[in-house]
Amino acid sequence: MLPFKLVYSDDYFLPIGSHVFPAEKYKRIHDRLLASGIAAPSDFVAPQPATDRDVLLVHTPQYVQKLKTGTLSVREELELEVPYSPELVRAFWLNAGGSILAAEHALSDGVAISIGGGFHHAFPDHGEGFCMIHDVAIAIRRMQRDGKIRTAMTVDCDVHQGNGSATIFAGTRKASESLTSVPDSRWNPSWMAGTGMGSSQVDDVFTISLHQQNNYPESKPPSSIDMNLPDGIGDGEYLACLGDALSMGLSKFKPELICYLAGADPYCEDQLGGLSLTIDGLKKRDELVFRAARTEGIPVMVTLAGGYALKLEDTLTIHCNTVIAAKEVYYGRSS
């Protein structure tokens, strides 16, 4: 039995047919966690769909109306890169409800993980890149509306930049500093020296994105901190960069909740990624985020975000390891 909750529903499944996004991964993760003894049935809690009122905290009424009535334009559906259906809308509303529930449990228990979510390419008025609505932003705004938090930080470790997050929360920042690409696309930890965060101030949401520079999306609106990584970097370099980003971010901003997007796609054998992290390196990444949050006494809600490994079993292992890492960091290793 885990001392924190896993948020899951069989209805997280995205009805998108044959697709590079492995829609079956959510149920497969759930089943593996049970079969391996990592989790017990009592560790799981089922979400309710987000309400339209919740979704409207982030998305425009016009866009929500189009989604609810099936009146997206051809271009808008193409931007989604998943086939529209009313069933897909229900699945995304449920994923948003799962992120809300995970945030609530994180605030009470210190950590919680939704076996879904992390749809960080959704914008207020449209969706992109397999993302219809932005579940993490909805969860943050719901927690703020309910008076449970004032400030939050997103730590996005998907291989793709969180362009939706950067755009949604840009209006909440007085200024942002972007740590941009490595000079001449070479990796050298010293490239960050002297950049700093300056005196920029953040109102209520601070966004960190650690991603491959030469990858989707082509246009990358500035996050509070962007780590635009060159192709092919491995475990040690990645972890050093993540540690620096967390240190800089937490030295400038004190969130009451961290929303960690634990993408599996920085993996070396991911079909949509170009970094070279190993399965062990990705687990160390998770541990680093959890240790930083625990040291600062900040609750963490986790969404699993992307993962498109050539072998689905590798994606499942990476995501299950996020649960294991949380258990080990917060509650010690099993004997």
C-alpha cells in the first residue's frame, strides 16, 4: 500500500484509433502497478470529469463551445493531431478532473500522481499536438479559485516545450527570463554562467520547461525558465541542467504547489524525441524533482505527459518508475 494516492480511471483512454500516442498506456500502467505489487487497489482513487466551469478558468467560451458541440474547423482539428469525437472530449474532461483531484491530494498528502494528464500543448483558444485542453493549468486555476493555493510552479520534463503552459501563464508574470539555447548547439554546463534570473518577478505561476530545442513545437513562447537542450544529451548532462533549473527557479519563487510533468519521451528510444536518457536516468530525474520539492516542503502533483518509445513496455517502465521514485524519496526504499 502506498502512502499517497494514484488518480486513475479506465476512461482516461483516448479513443483515437491507431496512433503514435499509445492511448492504452494508462490502463497498462495501472495493471502493471497492481501486478508488480507496487500499488494496491486501495491506492487508486477515481476522478470525476472537470466541470465546464473549471475548464473555462483556462479556455475561452468560444473554444469550449466548439468542443462541446463538435464544431471545430478542419484546421482546428488538424492542429489537434488526434481525431475529434464527443468521446474524446469526455476523456479530456476526465483527465482534467484527474489533475484537479491529484492536486487536492498532493496538498493534503504531500504528493499525488495522476496516471494521465500533462497535456501541455493546449492553448486557451485551441488545441495542438495531441492536447485538447490543458489539464494542469485547469487544476492550478481551480486550486487558486478555491483558495487552496496562491502560487504554483510547473516543472515540465517532457521532451517537447510546454508552449501552452508558457502562453496560458504569460499574463500572470510581470516579466520572465528565458535560459535559451546552448551556444553553437554544444552542451557545456558553463553556458548558463552569468545569465541568471535578474530581478524578474512572478505573480502567481512560474513555469520551467526542460526540452529538446530542435523539436516540436517550432515556435516556443518563453517560459519563466526555458532549458533548450541540444540533440542527444544523456543522463549526466540532463540531470545537471535540471538541477540548475530547479535551483534557480526555487531561489526566485516559492510555490505552494509544484506540478511536475514527468514525460517519458526524453528516453533514448522515443519515436518523437531526440535526447539520449536511459530508463535509469529518467528515474533519477524523477528522484531529483521529488527531492527538491521535499527539501523545500512543497507538495507535488504529477502528471505523466508524453511517451512514445519504440517498445511500449519501455514507456510503461518509465512511467511506473515515477511512482516508485515518489515512494522511495518520500517514504524510503523497500527492504
